[in-house]
Amino acid sequence: VQLQASGGGLVQAGGSLTLSCEASRNTLQIINHMAWYREAPGKGRELVAKIERSGRTTYGESVKGRFNILSRDSRNNLDLQMNNLKPDDTALYFCTFNGYTPATGSVSYWGQGTLVTVSS
């Protein structure tokens, strides 16, 4: 499974961006959840938003009410709509799919990251 993240860029505070993650050669038979994480300079990786197979969503406290995670087909794509962006949202954003294949068992795949920079 290869994940390709895109949509990052430079935006002013208060602006919006939509990140997209597309999966190719998706061999996952079961997808448990798909998620976006981010890494800010000097900080560890943190959960931004997650969507589970049931459709349940979870958001990091700092993005609640501003970000929205969705998947158009629950399998090969994952979007993150980001509104009212703040300088603290500046980070490298990663998408990840967690699931199962008979060959690997439970496994997680990660995209390469897309950079979001929010200027004040």
C-alpha cells in the first residue's frame, strides 16, 4: 500500500486548506481506521484526526471545531478540511491507514507527509 499526501502549502492565519491522501495498490482487506497526524518543529507526532471503520471520528483538542476528516469511499482516500488555521497548526502532516491483510496481519501504512505553514 502506498499513500500519497498532498494539499499542503503556505496560508495566512484564518485561512483554509484541504489535505488529501490517496492510496494505491491498497491490499488491506479490513481498514480499522484512517488518520492524520502532524509533527511540528521540536515536537513529537500528534494525532490530528481519525476516522474509524464505523464512521466514528476523533479529533485532537486543538483542532476540534476547525478541522473535518472524511473519506469519500472509506478505502482509498482520506481528506482533512482545515479551517480557521492558526500559526500553531504549522507542521508536517502525515496520513496513515491501519488495517489487516492475511499476509501481514495488523499493519499501518504512512504517507510521506505534506507541509502546512501558517503565517501570522
